[in-house]
Amino acid sequence: MEIAFPLSGLHEGMAFEHQPPTTSPYLKNVRAFDVEEERVRGGQRPGLAKAYDTRIGGDHPVLLIVTIATTYIQPE
């Protein structure tokens, strides 16, 4: 049995039996285009790398992270 790689990507809008050709109802960390070899073939996405080596707070643990939202009221 030949199973085609889902080159057309993720499609969650239909039941499995009614999927459009070359799509999948469930994909995770895959891509259809290999950027290193510049060709179409199935493969996994590369792993993530750290953006920064510095730890938040240095050697001290982070105790609280909050979101601050403000509303600007235009004077009349």
C-alpha cells in the first residue's frame, strides 16, 4: 500500500474519509519543503535553539510575572 505524504498540509474541516487529497487532519512539526536541499520531500521541522543565554533574574528565581494593561482616554 502506498501512502502519500500530506504535501498540501493540514485540513481540519472534514471527517477523515472526506479529506482533500494530500492533506491530513493531524500534523505536528512536519513540513513538505526541505530548505537545505531546496526540494519537496516530507520531513520534520528543525529543533528550536535558545535565543538568549542570559537567564531572567540571573541566579535568582522569577517570583512573579504580571501583565499591565492601560487604557488611554482622549481628553475632550
